[in-house]
Amino acid sequence: MGSDMFRIGKETLEDINRFLLDPGNTDVQALLRVVAKYGTPAEINARAMEARSLPNIMQRLGGMGSPYLKDLEWLAAERDRGAFTTISQYRKKILGDDPGARTFSESTSVTLEISALQYFPFLIAEAKQAIDRGEIMPGRYIRVRKMKEQERDQGDILAVAAAMQIIGASYVETLDTKGTDGSNVHLGGPATITGYFGGIGQPNGHALAWVDELLHYYTNYGINEVLNINSGTVLLGYLLYRLGVDVRFKISVFMGNDNPYTVLWMLMMAKMFAREDGSTPLIGFNLSNSVDAATLIASAEIRKQLGLEDKVRIEHHITETYKSIVRQPYNRRDDLLKVASLYPNISAKHEGGDPEVEETMDHPSDILDYFRDKEEVIASGDMENLQNNYLGKHNATNRTAEVLTREGLSFIAASRLHSR
């Protein structure tokens, strides 16, 4: 008995192809009908590119009289005058010597990631602090705010899209079509906690509704990276990309990929449905909070062997919100250092402040705050608390940047703010 027993036969692959290509395949035809509502893939991509154009976004914000326009103009002006620290200046501040005398591992630069950027003003507060203190702005942002609420909020959805281009960062949005929207009968707060054991879920027709919502925000706002929480919508994301629609996704921590075999399963699918040029829509892969350094390393090795090292970012939580998601204290910087010294394309995600800081706060970060309506947050007087929580995550991100720097490791920050 040997590994030759695992070989996938050509006949099996032909069966899969026959199924997918069958014009009578109702599941595939249902996907094609959703896509056809928005046009051909080329037309869809062209609409998204126009929607994502920075001048167009700024014009739209001006047309609606958004108060965020002046903040974006301030952010661009501060960038242009060199208000943000350079990487060499930052290294000198941390190390106290000539950074040019040190060698940093640029080939395994860690992407600094923060979550969740719920409200655009939080980003401006973060930028002001970064300027004042000579701190680093992350290179990647995750949003979990309700999409429809963003659309209604004075152009918040557009302001964030513009800001990401101004600062040179990638970002991910979380669509509304998921089980927490009431579609999953099992979910209803702590009283139905066992309903979460199978994941948040996107039951029944919600998988196709997710595609529909994705194409809406892609064509109207140019949003081309979204969170993915369900194996069905992961497959639909692969198929959509094979059709030629240039939308990518990251797999959420909520999918619970917590061992090398689940990682192999996900990456095999990415490989199988890659385009002819080898590219895949799977841009980020957030493993479970439970994984240790050994699993991260094994996963990175699987990714390397499948030729996806430069295509799929492995994203790992360094910190988590203090309440409602993990046992505290939770801090995985030591695991990060073990992986980052060996493999490229790793992301350090900060969902909370450092636990020893969080425990001293009157309002520690709480994952349940992500699901609150803005009106309710304002009425409760918690908006300042939530901004302080976000700045705590920024502080944790900068703590990671400091630790990486001391170890001779590099990081990826907002590229248009922090020159070398």
C-alpha cells in the first residue's frame, strides 16, 4: 500500500467536467442566469473599473454632499506632504541605530492587517494618531459592517473605497447574505449557540443571493474582495472567476479550517479551478484561531507544493476581540515569528488590542459590536468606545510591526503612505 493509491483517474476528472459542462445542469445554469443580469464578464469588469475609479468616487461623494470628502482630501494632502513615517525612519525609532546597517528579510514580508474597520471616521482617527506618533498604517483592512447601512451612511462605502486607493492598501467587505441575517433558523443568539457548530451558513437559495449581492457591489462600487464563509459560495466564487469576472475572496476564520487536511482540501479546489494563467480568486485564507505554528507551517508548505505561494495569502489572527469569540488571553505573535521567518505571503491580522491592555478598558472590544446598527451605537453613547477599541487594534498592529522589526523581519504597510 502506498501513496499511488491516491491518484485521481482521468475518468473521474472527465465525469466532473461532463457534469459542469452539461447544458442541462440546473445548478450551473442558475449561476449563469444571475451573472447574465449584470451583463457579460467583460461588461461587468468594465462597470466595476469605472465604479472603482478614484476621480469618479470623489465626484460621487461631492454630488451627495458627503462630509467624508474633506477627510479624504486631507488624507491625500498629508500623504503628499510626507507626513507619515518612512520605513527607514520607523526602523531607526525602534532600533535606535542606523537601519541601513541591519539586514531585513524582505522576501518574507508580513502583511499588517486590521479588522474590523466599521466606520470611515475610524480610519481618519487612526491616520492622525499614526502621524502624531510616527506609527505604521496597515496594508490590509477588513470590514464587517452591514452593506446596506454603509450605502445609506453619507457615502461611507465610497469613502472607504477611496481611502484604500489613497493610502495604498487592500481591503475586504463582508456581504449581508449570510446566516446571521435571519436565513438560518438555527441562529438566534446564545440560546441557539449549537446552531453555529456548522458555521454561520448560507442556507438554501442564499448561495446564489450571495453571488447576486457580490455582483451588485462589484459593479456599483468596484468592490472586488469579499469575505467567504461557506464552502458552497467558495465554489461559486471559483466558478465566477473562471467565467472571467475579476472578483476575489478571502476565506473567513468562521469556516473553521483548523488542520492541514482542510487546508489541502481548500487549496486543491483553488488549484483545480484556477484560470489558464494559474491565478485564483482565493486571495486570502484565514485559518481557525485554534491552529498552532506547526499547522501554519504545514499549511504554508502545502500551499508551496501546489504552486500557490504567491497567489494565496495565509492570514492568521494575532489578536482577537476581547469578548464573545475566544478564550483570553489570546496572543499569537510568537507563532507568527516562527512562520514569517520561513514563508512569504503571510498576514498578521489584529481583531483586538493586546489582551493585557483590553482587560483594563471600560469597554473591551467585543465581536458582537460588529452586528449593532449605527443608530443604536450612537444612541447608547458607545461610538467613542468603539473608536477606542479600533485604535487599540491599531496599537496591537504596531506592536507586531515593532516585534518583526526587532527580529530582522519586514512588513507590508499602506504602500502609498510609508515609503522605504
